[in-house]
Amino acid sequence: MGRHFGPKGAEPISYQDMLAWSQITDRKLTAFDIASIRRLDGRYFYVMRTPNGAAPQFLDDAAMEKQVASAFRAMIARGKEQKKKETGLAELPKPKPIATVPVISRMAAKK
């Protein structure tokens, strides 16, 4: 998958790009993979967007790493929630906490 550049700069990764990559590498992209790529691509454009069409201000490596890591954590969490919904695990009732019973020692009971 490569990024195309038009007159206004970088263009989003298209479904055609993902299909071509899938066919070239002989790897099947799942719906989750495609949605994740689209979300990350959208995040890329959100980060790179600047007012009045000014040149983008690139983040330093630490800031970019932090934003990418945050996006991946959020994406993985959404994927886990989706999987729970698909498998029906989200509807399982949560176990009730076990009530603690006070333990009385034999010595205390004799008094």
C-alpha cells in the first residue's frame, strides 16, 4: 500500500490500494483490518491538518510515537469490544462478589 499525492498533497489510502496490496501479497484483509487502516489513515490526516493550508508542522518522534501508541490502544480496545459483542460474551452477567463470612476461632468461641 502506498500513499498517493495529488495537487493538494497526500490522499487517503483507498479501498483499491488495499485490494491491490491484498492481491499482491496474497493476504486477506478482514473487515477489522480495513476499518483499522481507515481509522489510522484518518488519524494521520487529522494530525497533519493545519489551518489555512499552511505546511504541516511535523511532530517530534516522541510526540508522534505517543499519538500512534494511543491510537493503536484505542483500536485494539474497540476490536476487543466488537469481538465480545460478536461472540455474545458482552451479555454474560458479571459474577456477584462473594460475601465474606467472619471466622470465629475456637478460642474466641469458648470465652
